[in-house]
Amino acid sequence: MTRTTYSWSLHCSSCSATADAAGLPTVCPDCGAPWLVRYREPPAPAAKARLAGRPWSMWRYREWLPLLESEEPVTLGEGFTPLLAAPRLGEALGLSDLWIKDESKNPTGSFKARGLSAAVTRAKLAGVPGFTVPTAGNAGVALSAYGRRAGLPVRVFAPRTTPPRILDQIRVFGADLELLDGHIGDCGRAARAHAAAAGAFDVSTLREPYRIEGKKTLGLEIAEQLGWKLPDVILYPTGGGTGLIGMWLAFDELRQAGWVTGEPPRLYSVQSTGCAPVVRAFEAGADRTEPWEDPQTIASGLRVPAPLGGPVILRALKETGGAALAVSDDALAAAERRMAQLEGVDACPEGGATLAALETLLAEGRVRPDESVVLFNTGAGWLYRRN
Ligand SMILES: *Cc1c(COP(=O)(O)O)cnc(C)c1O
């Protein structure tokens, strides 16, 4: 029997455990913390020249992703979303170099497509019989679509309070949808019970290592779209933190490969004052998050009271010189409208939150007017509207 040689291995984000990439990794068996993927060597300089002939999806970066040369991804064309200049918003804020990374253009209307394309790809190659996920909404839509694309069944557990159009989209792809009272943590327990009983693979945030790898392409794209230069500041609406962790890894890998130089962008986690476990931990100088009691926010992607990757998120914020800050639901909803009406971007509440937070950072002098700043619109506003 020949043994596959993987170009990556797994390293525990908390203890010193390591593992081979074979099979279907979940979390570190020694301490229960998430695995992080580490590649044996950075992509060669020749990989950059190959980009010119590649499709405009996140898989153009396949040398940076957990995919062997002989393997094909489960894809719907996710990624390579526009990085839009935002001159009117910039002028209103007194910023000369403001950008919006518009993730609403992904298949299924949010950046969850990236993580699930990567996770479903590896799980399908490992031969799973089906998938399950607890979701605040968008991960459920994305898993439903990518599960179908892989030809496998999906069961989604979502809070009853999830925006109705998001629930409709989950049903469109023919997933089993179970609505529960409570928040995503309650849905997580139900998904784990279903996974144990039915053998379905649980793709919960950071309970498997590959969603982060898909989200890593956010950082690779921003670098390519800015001509292999990195911005000074990135504001990211943080729930489970996969994209923030993914970008932090991407910028480090880009530097190791010699594709970019200089300091990484300062990463800012934006949360809602109704559910801000990362902000509370950051302000306390803690190295882990404590569960948030009674999480409430209209930005459903931010309603994550106990992110499994809390310690990794906090490390990324500290190491890059960023911070975490919370904005009220009123402020994020008003900012969502400003993003739509000044720049024509159909922002979701989470996207609005990044703009509201930028206003605070500017008012407090923590971002300078000449710095380059990227805001994240992580999903499509229309998915959240109730009329
Ligand atoms: C899931 C989600 C988030 C939070 O993303 P994480 O990577 O879990 O922090 C933000 N915005 C939207 C629209 C989401 O669906």
C-alpha cells in the first residue's frame, strides 16, 4: 500500500501535540483545542507566475491550501470577491485609502462559502457519509449548498430567531433543518449528538481544521488585490473568528514565502455590545474568553457566546497590535445603511458593525487618516431583511 504524503500537518493551537493530516481530523485529542494547519514549506516563487492562468476563485491559491496535486476541490466558484475602493465613505470619514472587501458576492451570499468549500472538500475525500452543523444562519446555507455539491446529505441546527430568508435558503438546497430555542451553543450540542448517532461529520467552527484554511484566502486575496502590499488596518466582524485567524495565518505565510514584506495589518475584532466575549477578554488582558450570558444581537453571525478559538483570536489581535471593540445594534444598523447608501454595497449587519467600529477608532485617534483600511462586508444584506 502506498502512503499519501501530505504537504501539511496539524499542530495544536494550545499544547505541543502534532498529527499527520491523514483521515479526518477534529480537535487535539490531548487538550481539546483546535488544530492549526502547518505546511512543510511555503509555496515556491513559481506559484506566483502560475496565478495568471488560474480561475478567479479561492482555489487559484491551491499551493496554499490543503489539497494534493491529484485532488479536485468541491467548489461553486467561491472567493475572489471584489475589494472595492470606498471614496465617498472615505471622504465622509476623512480617510484617503478606504476599502470594502465585499464577501456578499460569494456563492450562498456570505464568506462562509470559503470555509465550507475547504472543509467539505477534505471530508468528502475522507469518505464521510454526510454533514451536520450548528449555525447562526449563513454557515447552514453554505454547508447545505456544498453538501449538495458533494452529493451528500446535510442536517442543520439553527436558532428559531435566525432571519427567515436565511432559513428559506437552507431549505432551497434540500437540507434537513431543525430549529431550536436558544443560541448557536445550544445548536452545537444538538449537532454533536446527531453526529454521534448518525455518523454525520460535524463541521462546526474550529471543530475541524480546514474551514480556517478556506478563510485564509481572504488574506491572500487582499494581498494580491493590493499588488502584494498589505493594508495597515483590517476590521473583521468576529463570531467564531475563523476569518480573523485565517488572515493572521495568511499574512504570516505570505511573509515566510517572501511574497510580502513589512508588518502585518493591525487586526481589529468587531462585536456587538449584546454579545462581546472577545472584547471583554481583550479589555481584561485575558488569554481566553469566558461564555457571554444571554447573547442578543441582530447581527446573527456575531451571536457566538463561547468561541472555541477564543485564545487564538486574542493572540492574533495582540500579535498584530490590533484590538477588539463592540458597537451597539443601533450603531451597526445605521452604519449598514450608510455603507449601502454611500457606496452601493448591500451590507449585512455584521458588515455595518465594521464601519461603526472604524468611526470609533478614528474618533479616538487609534486609526490615522493616511492609513489604508479594509472593512469587511461578510454577507448579503438582503438575506437579513424581514419585509
Ligand atoms: C459567520 C459570520 C460572521 C462571523 O464570522 P467568524 O469567522 O465566525 O468570526 C460574520 N458575518 C457574517 C455575515 C457571518 O455569517
